[in-house]
Amino acid sequence: MRLIVLLATILALAFAASPSLAGSVLDRIKQRGSVRCGAELAPGLADMDEQAPVSGLLVDVCRAIAIAVLGPSGRVEFRGYGSSKDYDAIRHGEDDVFFLGASQILDEDLAGTVLPGPVVFYQWHALMQPTHYSDRTEDLTGASICYLNGSGAARSLEAFAAARHLEFIRMAFTEDGEMDDAYNVQHCRALVGEATTLAEVRLRRDPTERAYKNPADFDSRLLPQPLAVFPIFATTGTLDAAWSAVVAWTVYTLQRAETPQAAWASPGISGLPIEAPQLGLDKGWQKQVVDSVGTYADMYRRRLGEDSPFKLPRGPNAPWTAGGLIAAPYAE
């Protein structure tokens, strides 16, 4: 009998001590008044430094989720994932939403812990070169291309080149800074990497550098054809399906909100009217979210697009009707 009582006490303490098991995620969020999100830091997606609060597209998505469940006063707490220890916040149920790609999920052994939800951003590997060159990838034949040795972008470049029988001069580096400097002084014609990182490298070029033969050499652009595309998911824990649904419907609302009138569907959020009080969502929550943070197009424009320093095209993050990969559900 004493053994049974002891075991019951241990189990009760374990449930009380474990954030992932103590009540619903929404209950905990309402108690603290904030939604906790996390992601690997990346330019335009989640920028964090000592001089400014964290900002970026993924932070705006987190804020939209907070507004959906807490109203305009809902706060956001954002964590940057870098080391393996940072991902303990996911394993221990400390964060509510995690913006992850498949590589992070597999590398950190999180497949049994997280549920991938809707795609919030398609990262892509791209080539960047000065604007006075042609933007056709086939014209890179014989050109020197800088890449980080052993990186995913390097593997994408090799696969892309092999499929198109493209021969190029390989210039491998072990340090990001050295590689960027080599491109900035045009020791290599093109640079390969993640699109958001390349957009930031483009901003750091010095127009007074004497190595540039003319002012046009200062300007760079990303070639339009991606080498590879990788989705970043709005991911949640596996133990609270209702919370996962809230996150999914919020992301789809943001993406659907930019849709114009079409012959086969209603425009904007009127094509995806979600009333789900069972999930803790108040009537009119979708309009409140869009009024507060804008549509997905608005968020992209101010964080990565034409209203941002990066001037990054939508690319795969455009709606499918515009040649991209974003496809939010709607009522037929």
C-alpha cells in the first residue's frame, strides 16, 4: 500500500513539474499573457541584437498567434536556437511555437516531440552575382563560384550543376567572412548560399572599395532560379492538438488574407471563415489579427521585400497563383 501511495505521489509531482504535461498550452499562455516562440536566427526572419528587440517575419507570425488567442495586448517572447542546448526549450515544453526546418528536427532528434504545421517560409539556396552579368544560370559556365565547404548550399550547387552539365570553377572556403570578402572584391564571380543570408551580404558591400572597376560592380542580385527549396514549419508539441490547430488556422489566415477576388473563390479571409470557440478563439479573431499585423504579403514586404533593406523577391513564398508555393486552404 505504501508503495502504491509513493508511486502515485511521484507521478503527481512529475506531472506538476513538467510544463509539457501540466494543463493545456493555451491555459499556460493565458496565465503568463504571452506566446513563447523560437527559431534559428536568420536575416529578415528572426534578427536579434543588443541594440534592438528581436524582429523579422517569424516574429510577426508569432505576434499574430499571440493576438489570435490574447487579443491586441498579447505579448511575444522569442528565443534564438543556436546550440543543441537551446533546443531543450522544445524538449522540456518551455516554448509554444517553434519555427523549424526538417534538418533541425532530424539533427536535434525532435521528430517524436514536435508536430510540423503549415509552412511559414520557404528558404532557398540561390546564386548571387553582380547585376551587369546575365541572370541566366547557364551563362555561369566557366565562372568561379564561392561556397562554404561542406555546406548544404554547396551540395545544392553541385546537384544543380550536374543536372544541367554546368562546368564552373570551385572556390571553397571554411569561414563565412573570408568567403564574403572574396566575393566582395570579385575574386569569384558568384556566391552561393541561403537567400536571406545572400541578401544581407549584398547590403554589406562597400561602394568605396577600389577593387570595383565601375559603380555597377557594387550592385548584386540573386539569380531567379532556386538551387533548392526548404520549408520552415510552424511547429508545435505533439501533446496538445487544439493548440496545434490554433497555430495552423492563424498561419493560414495570414496567407489567405492576401488573396484577391477570383471567379472561383471569395477574397481574403472571407474565403476561410474560421469560427472555433472550442479552441478558445473569439468571434472576429481573424479580422483582429489581420488588422493588427497585416497579411502575409504585408509582413513579407516590410521584413524581406521592397519595404525592407533586403529587397528580396517573393520567389517560392509567393502564392501559387503567382508562381510560388504558398497555398492556403479556402472554402470551395
